Amino acid sequence: MPNLDEFLQLGTIVSIISVFVSVKQTSKAMAADVFTTYTDRYANIMKELPSELRGKLFNATKDEIAGYKQPVNIALAQYLDLCSEEYYLATHRMLPKSIWSSWSAEMRQCLASEAVREYWLENRKSYDSNPGFQNFVDDEIEFASE
């Protein structure tokens, strides 16, 4: 017959397993919330663009966006702020690698666009407080230019 110590050890093991499972489930739920929140923010930024530019801002030429400088600049500022936050979460291990992989791939495509390059060159100093993000964007823009 098991003694009291064995019951306590078993109870401790069961408790540790329960906590581990709970933390893992909570982490997944939090990651899903972060993903949804940031995806919604991106969608809201794009919704604020004039209808002619929705869905094609990152593929538009200078001529196509020439008449929309103010809304484009607002959208690009908001987009780069969003990217900066995503970069922060990823580099501080607050974002699952699978989400960062997806977001950073999309980011790289957008950073390669003419609109973002132009905006970045004019507004890079706005991100002086985040040199890691500046380097990330600089590297991606340089890579896309090669």
C-alpha cells in the first residue's frame, strides 16, 4: 500500500504537469490574440487608404500614388509603426517564431516597394529610438535594391 510520501510525490507530479499544460494552452491563446489584433490593425490601416490604392499600395508606382501623398504617408507611418512593434515583439521573444516568420516575409515584400523606400528615406530618423528596427529596415531595403 502506498504511503503518504508517495501520494504527495504523485500529487506534485500531477500538479506540475497541469501547470505546464495550462501555460502552453494560455501561450497559444495569447499568440492567437496577438496575431488577430495585429492583423486587424493592418487591415484598418489599409482601409483608410483611398479606394484606388487599397490592395496595391506596395505595388504602386510613384505616378500612381502622386496625388495621394498625405493619405499614403499616414498609412506608411502607421504601417512602419506596426512593423516596429512586431519587430520588438519578435526580438524580445514575445512572439512565436511561426508568426514572426509569416509577418517578416510579408514585411520584406512591402519594404521592397518603391513607396516604402521613398517614405523610409524621408522619415528614417523617426525611428532613432529603435536602432535595431532601423537596421532591419535598412538591410531589407538594401537587399531589395540589389
